[in-house]
Amino acid sequence: MESDGAAKNTNDVAACGEKPDTHTFPSNKWVKLNVGGKIYTTTIDTLVGREPDSMLARMFLQDGGMMPSEKDEQGAYLIDRSARYFEPIINYLRHGEFVCDKHISLKGVLEEARFFGIYSLVTYLEEKLEQEEPLDDRPLTRIDVIKAIIQTSAITELRFQGVNLAGADLRKLDFRNINFKYANMSRCNLSHTNLNYCCLERADLQYANLECAQLVSVRGLCANMEGANLRGCNFEDPTGVRTNLEGVNLKGACLESSNMAGVNLRVANLKNANMKNCNLRGALLAGADLERCNLSGSDLQEANLRGANLKDAELTLMVTPLHMSQAIR
């Protein structure tokens, strides 16, 4: 009865947060841990050697500030945590390498590492989880795109529909016939790329750099190209097929010196766009908003401007005269 009372007093002291009597375990002593019902056998040296400030180390270090937990009937120290996530942690303490089966959640291991105070492992897992962020949450890189192109057969249609490519450096690549519908390509570097016969329908190309790109027979219905750089681009298909940019947003975009013969820009937004010295022969600009658009030096022969908004548009130094019939027919 007296020994029971002494044990009770010791537990009461520990519960109050007071430092109990010191305890000593030799470093080569073997101990058993019962973690969530699973028994692990290891040495004191393993528990204290790599992370001397961890909770496990303080349980077995002299003056560590913590008493070991109670034991089960087999003499193993009871720890009420998940064995599934503890196993990678004990192995890390043994050899210093983090090894985890694919079916084990890294987030679960991270939470256990935080609980046990294994801070070197916490830092490693936080960085690893950041690197393994789902692809749909981070944009693809140039390397990702090149790998996809290389691994796709020449007779197979390559689709980047809805893919996040924001800010990617894709200059001088060959993207002929690729589907970029709904893709996020804002601020991409697409200069000198071959985008012939691509689908850019409703793609986001805000402030992208497409200087000197090939855009023959592109299908860009309602694409957002606000503020984009399309200087010196070629849109004209020698076979006569129109590049379709109907309803596209080119507000504030630069199209200077581009070959846009026959392009369909019906009801497009070209407010404040720079279209100096463009070839717009036979272009369809019906219903387009050309307010404050700079068209000086451009060729608008046979272009359809019916219903277009030409308020404050710059029309000086035109290559061919602009007939009234083009705007009212």
C-alpha cells in the first residue's frame, strides 16, 4: 500500500508540471515502445542521438524534463499515437534517411513529427510537400511542355486544354495544331513560336509576348489578349483560310507591322491598340471597337468596317484610301 502511495505521489507531481526525480538510462539499453498498439524495439541511443531535444529523447535522457510513460504488460512504454505514421519517423532516427511507402500520407507523418519534436524532419517534409503541390495548382514550365511534346506521337493530337502555363518561357517552340482552349497563358513568352492552326479559343493571353509568332489559321474565338505584344506576327494563310479572332479582346495590344490580311476580327475589342503599318487587306472588322486605335500606315483595302467604332482612331498615312462604303455596307 505504501509503494502504491509513492507511485501516486510521483504521478501527481508529473501532472502538475513539476520536474520529477532524475532518471538515467544507458545509451546502449534496449527499450520497447508501444505506439498505437504496435511494438517497436530500439535503443536509447537511437531515440536521443539524432534529435536530443525531441520529446522521445527527453523521456529517456537524464534531466530531460519528462518521465517515461506507463508500460504495458510486456514492459513497452505506451505512446498514444498512430503507428502508421510513427514507423517512418523511428526509421529516420535510426539511419537519418526519410523512407516512406507511397500509401502513407506525408501530411500525417508531418503532424507526428511535429508532435514528437523531430524538427529536422519537419523542415524536410514541409519542403517536400511544397514541391509535390498538385500540377493543377502551379503552372507548367518549359521543361514540362517540351517533355509532353517529345513523348507525344506525331500522329496524336496534343492537348493543353485548360492547362496553367502562366508566365512560362515557351519561345521558339513548335506548337502547330495544338489545342490551348481555355488555357492560362498570361504573361507567357511565346515570341517566335509556331502557333499555326492552333486552337486558342477563350485562352487567357493577357500581356503575353507573341512577337514575330506564326498565327496562321488560328482559332482564337473570344480569347483574352489584352495588353499582349503581337508585333510582327503573321496571320495570313496562303490558302485563303481566315484566322478567326472573332470577339477577341485586344485592348491595348501591340500589333504593329503584323500581316493580318483576311483575319476575322468581328466584334473584337481593339481599344487603344497599336496597329500601325499592319496589312489588313480583306480583314473583317465589322462591329469591332477601334476607339483610339492607331491604324496609321496600315493597308485596309477591301476591309469590312461595317458598324465598327472608329471614334478618335488614328487613320493617317493610309496605304490605300478608306472608302465610306467599307464602313456602311
